[in-house]
Amino acid sequence: MKKGEIVEGVIERIQFPNKGIMSVEDTKVIVKNTIPGQKVSCRITKKKKGRAEANVLEILEKAPDEIASPCPHFGICGGCNYQNLPYEAQLSIKENQVKQILDEVYISQNQKPDYVFEGIKPSPIRYGYRNKMEFSFGDAYKDGPLSLGMHKRGSFYDIVTVDQCQIVDPDFRKVLSAVLTWGQENDIPFYHRMRQTGYLRHLLVRRAVKTGELMVALVTTTLGTYDLQPLVNELCKLDLTGKLVGVLHTYNDSVADVVKNDKTEILYGQDYFYEELLGLRFKITEFSFFQTNSLGAEVLYETARSYIGSLNENGEKDKIVFDLYSGTGTIAQLMAPVAKKVIGVEIVEEAVEAAKKNAELNGLHNCEFIAGDVLKVLDTIDEKPDLIILDPPRDGIHPKALTKIIDYGVDRIVYISCKPTSLARDLAVFEASGYKMEKAVAVDMFPGTVHCETVCLWSKLHEAKHHVNVKLDMDEMDLTAAESKVTYEEIKSYVAEHHDGMHTQKIED
């Protein structure tokens, strides 16, 4: 087998996040964007000893449980991977992936996984679950007509108009179509990153599930002046199931292909809307962090709350909780009614300001939110936590911050992760530092995609990680009654001789 060679095989399993695995000539071949059971033809792109990577050329045979995707953009758009599988099969893949990744932490250390894995919890809804989408302007092919949607699979530039996307609410599709028609009819150019010319960059749409409130933001460069009022008028005339509460114009001259706010103008209504979650009300702005699946978020946070358990066994609100990487303070506010004080730390200042306002909105006065890097902020907090909740970004926790968190020595830590591989890396550090993972569960927040969340509970061991109690029998040591009063040094010598690698510690009664 060599680079450029075309091979065939059957996908045996999926390695996180989207790497199909098949065996060809005793070589492990990784084929992205496939599902178990598919027979594929692919071209080798990389080859190392015992391992290769390949790109799919053709699906020769479908998987036994494969179904037709309800989305006409599936396979072209790079957003979803599992829409051609029944939902139960999607859940099974994610569940197995998470457990395998966590188990490997123990197996790599020659240990048996010793925790309760509670499987995976499904999303309350499979379709139309996303409450936020960032659509990109571009063309479907070089110098083609204006498109608005998602990047084509495997492409940094080509854009697929996803006007029938199934993971968003129908209101999103109506807004997208209206904005695209306006751009096409007025011949408005999109921003070319390579040329650094053009005007249209992104369309941001956010919608609350509980209140039905909808907000739209058109993101452009400053390279041109266009009358946006006709677009606003068209958006206001749309027959939506929700209520349009705001239309914004956001300027972004950054070279990077990200939705960034240099300046925002309100074209219609207001620059915020409200969402409700587990009995709390949240004010959300254009760039507020909020879980993209509101109903799934309720499952996630209810799970985290159940893992925390009873905070005050004595019936008094005397516990201090740290909510690190707190975002807009959702978890912090859920804990506030049963805590003495909750301290949230978040690096995004806008999210911190939103958290403060939301706590006030919900009548919670025992929440403190601090803007800054967790690594640095922890050195400035005088209070010591009784419980720590972690919800870090995809890359996990900075190693130095992780050390500071562990040094608090709290009895319980709840960790919410959106990437199981970074969770596994941090898990190894916790386990080596005297914590035991009691239980874990996956939560599917993103049906149709490769992503899911994981919630873990760690408990502090009150003995050293590798402490072993050994009972030494007199008969085993071949001692007579007269010799029974052995010294500690003699015991230490015996253990060293008969139990290689063990160390002894003298404990006085």
C-alpha cells in the first residue's frame, strides 16, 4: 500500500470525532466522514507504518442500518455527519466513543476502569434544535452566484446555501432565503478573504425556544455603503412562528473568517432577547454565550445538578461554589438558591456582564462574576470553595490552572466537557492527584453531528492514590513468639524483598 493507491474496505467503527476505521492488508486505514458498515472505495493520502489515511471516492455499499437523510444538503454541507443513521444508532456511536476514550485513561495505566458509566441521554428534539446559527456569504464555486449558508465539506471557501437545513427552526430558513434574495437582487458583493474586497460576510440568527423571540444580525465590512432599510422591511414582513424583536448591523473588518464585532447598529427593535431555562430567565445579546440547544441544555444542567447532589446536608446555606469558565452564568444561577455564595469566572467580559444582569433579573444576590483568565483570577480570590464546577472550552483546562484547582482539595468536582479527548487528558491528571471519577454520562446536545457533551463527578480520595493496606501474618514472616516484636526496619526490608515496587509508611497508633 502506498500514497495515491485506491483501496476498498468496510468501515468497522468510528473513532472520535469522525474517523471511520477499516483494515486493509493488516493496515489501519482512517477514512473520515463514513459510518460503520459502509463499503467504500478510497484513495490513500498518507501512509505510515501500520497506519494510513484516505479520502472517500465512492460508497460502494450502504451500511445495513443506513437511511436516507431528511436534509437535501447532507454530504455536501460540512455541518452534519450522522443524519443518514437512525437516531438510536447515532446515540450508540457517541456513547461507545465517550466510554472508550474514558476507559483508555485507566487501561493505559494498567488499571481496570472503576467508575459508573451511565450511557448517553438523548436530546429532547432531534430536528430544529439549534437556537443560533452563523451563516457565511460566498459562492458555491469560483466566481459563481452569491450563496449564503455553510462551508462545503472539505472546503475553506465554497459555500452551500442551506435553505432547507434540518437542524434549525423553520424561521431561520425563511430569514436566510430573504437575506440571500435581497443580496442577489441588489448585486451586493461578498467579502473575498484572499482579495480582501467585498461587503457581505455573515448572517447571525438567534431564536429563543421558550419565548419565540428572534434576533437577526447582518455582518459586513466597511468596504461600501448600502441602504439596508429595504432588507429590514422584508424581514419584518416574513410570516414567522416566532417574533422578530431586533435587526442589527454589525461591522467586521477582521481578516479572519470569524464573526467579530467592531461596531453594531440597531436597524430595528432591540439588541437583545429573552430565553427561559429551568425556571430562570436570561437576557441574550448578539454575542452572548448560550448553549445552542436550549432544551438539550436543560437536560445537561439537570444532569450536572443531580451529580452535585445535596449541597447542604445540615440544611444551612453555608457552602461556597466556584463556577469556573462560567459563560453567562447559567450553572452559577442554578446553584445560587442552595449556596451561601457562587463565584463565577469567565474570560469573556461581555459574557460576565450578561451574567451579572441575568442574576439581577432572576433576583439572585449571592452571585459574584469575575472577568479574567481562570489561571490568574484564582490567585485573587480570598474565599475557598466547598464545591467546584468546571465547564471549560473545547481544549480543556490549562495545566497550571488545573493544578490550582486540584490544590483546593474540595471533596467534589463536577466537570462538563464538550470534547471527550480533552476531558480524558484532564481526567488522567485528576486521577494522579488523588481524585476518583465516581460516574460519568454523555448528553447528546447536537443530533446529526459528531459532537456531544459529557458530565463527570470526581470525589477526593482521603488516602494517597496508591496507598495499599497490607496485613502481614506472623506465620508468613516465619516468626517465633520470641521474635514477634519486629522492628519497622525489618518490616520495611521484608516488603521490599517480597513486594517489588512497594514502599512502606510508618503509622503510629
